[in-house]
Amino acid sequence: MLAALSFAHTTGRTQVAVATPPPARDPAQRIVLVTGSTDGLGREVARRLAAEGAHVIVHGRNAERGKALVDEIATGGKGSARFYAADFASLAAVRQFADGVLRDYDRLDLLVNNAGVVLRQGREVSTDGHELHFAVNYLSGYLLTYKVLPLLERGRSPRIVNVSSLSAAPIDFADVMITRDYSMNRGYGQSKLAQVMFTIDLAQELKGKGIVVQALHPATYMNTTMITSAGLTPRSTVEEGTAAVMHAIATDAPSGTFFNGQEIGTPHAQSADAEARAKLRAVSRQLTGVQ
């Protein structure tokens, strides 16, 4: 049974565990979690999955937008939704969000790690002191995935989709947080490459468990708030990106595949370096406490 409405609040960046009331839910519904789903690509993916009849766990920082999407899905007639607020610039918030999902659900069929940031100006750090792109775009999804893995293991044809990018930059393991020679392109690029490296490693780790793991570059500079607020000019649409994510969700390609749109793509060469992936895995475990 889903838990009752719960609230928690802390100051600063950490906003956690604000949940809308549990809706009536058909036990046969596919249960999906889409992070960063109150705006842009994540919102459209959530809407599309709900239109197919899924129960969508909506995540974001803005409670007003989250509740609005839940209401929209509820009036659509097929799917259902519940919203949780959590600021992924805090690993404590990620843990509390995951704990809420573990408390309220007995399985998870699909996880879409979509939450992300693009910084417009200088280097920023998370609540935990980590470079903000690396924290939000990569570490939060890494931690969340391992936290909810027990639910995925009980899921129906379970799948993890990591929304990455072709805008990759090699990771300097001597300065992962880019304290020297920082640029937005480096910060964003290495966080997105880390997602692909994680996808390859996780696919190998979960081999034989029936959980498929994919990564993709959905589209280039979609017309989202994140892109326009970063001062970038859109080159594609949210609809194009959504079609690519839905393809990654449905494809029968081998686990660990990277897609460029709806085609199999070639990620940055560092993703194929097993030694680099091992270094990333060690850093990720150290920073998140995942064992």
C-alpha cells in the first residue's frame, strides 16, 4: 500500500520528500520513474508514458509544476502519477527521495535518469561540495539507481535509460571536480560521459539479472528551458528528443548500447577504456557511499 501524504523541508538547496497523495492505481500498470520530469524532455516523456497507461513517479524541484503534471495525467484517463520533490544538488535529498520510493512501491519497471543542469556562468558546487554538473547530471542518478535497484529487480521487464549526450569531455581523474581550467563545456561534457561509462559498467554488472541498461543522446540543443536559460540556441525539438527516449525504452538492442537519437551511436573513446571506467566507479563509490 502507498504511504500517506508526507512532507519534509530543509533550508538551502536540499528539498526532499514532498509527495502528492497516492492515486488509485491498477496493479497491472507499468510503474515508471522519470527524474527531472516537471519540465522539458522529462515532462514530455512522463506524459507519453502516462498516455500509454503507466503509473509515473514524477520528480523535480518545483512542487507547483509537479502537482500540475500529476493533475494533467489524472485527467488524461489512462495513466496515473505521483510527484516527489527533491533537489539533486544534494545527495542527502537523493537518498531521502529514494527512501520514499522504496517505502511507497513494491516494484519499479522503468527508471529514466533524465535530471540535469547546464550552467550558464562560472563553476558552482553542490551541497556536498562537488562540481555541480557532475553532482546533478551523474552522481545523483548513480546513487538513485543503486538505491532503487531492489525495486527494479522485482520489476516487469525492467529497464534503466540514462539520458546522456554526445557533448562529452574526457574525465581528468586527477581533478574530477575541475578546480583548474574550468569551463561549462568541460563540466557538462564529463558529467555526460560519466553517464555513458556508468551505463556500460552497469549493463555488465546486471548481466543475467534481466535488467536492461541503455544510454542515449536524445537530440542536440532541444527547445527546453534548460537550453534557453543557458543562452544556447535550440537546434531540435523536445518532440524529437522524446521519440528518441521512447525508442531507447522499447528497443531490443543489447544492454549497454548507446544511441544517437534513434540510431546506435559511438560514444566518446574514454567510455571504452575499462581502466577509466574502474577509476570512475571507485570515485563514484567514494562520493556516494555505494558499495
